[in-house]
Amino acid sequence: MFKIVKKNNGEIRKIAINKTAINLITKEITPTVSLAIINATSYQEIETTLYNRVYFVIKGTLVLTFDNNKNELIEGDSCFIAKGTTYTMSGTFETLVINQPAFGV
């Protein structure tokens, strides 16, 4: 089984006034993993993730803060975050995000 999803066929979701997601692979395609591109400008959010999550920075700076430990990720950097982890994400960035199990809309 395979499914090709072109970037221009992804579902665009406006998450906040300054954050959007292009959902490419969702649980409607496979329940085990999802893939999206996140774009954000001067964004900040505290989150407790419901998924195992990987961020890969395409451009800009993604700042991830865990227990007051601030980590700046730039183009080419990545981070794995385990399910149930609370963190703050901030910055202006474009990032690829992979969730396991899959995120659904």
C-alpha cells in the first residue's frame, strides 16, 4: 500500500492567527504516523503532546523550552519529543512535524 500526497494537495489548517499547518499524511491515510508542515511567525504556545513527535526545521528558528531549558533549533536541526511531554514552542519557523500515532483532522 502507498499514498502519494503532493504539497499542493495537503489540507491547510489555520491553527492561530500566526500559525498554519499543511496536513499531508493524516490518520485517514494511516493510523500509525502523520506528517505536516507548520509555518509560524512570532508564535508562542505551551503544549503537552498527545503523540510521540519529531520536529525538523526547514527554515527560521524554532525555540523549544523544556523545564526552563531553552533550545534553539535552526535549519536542518531536529528534535524528538515523547508523548506526554510538556514544552513551550516559540519563534518564526517552517518545520516538518511527524506524529506517532497519527494526528487526524
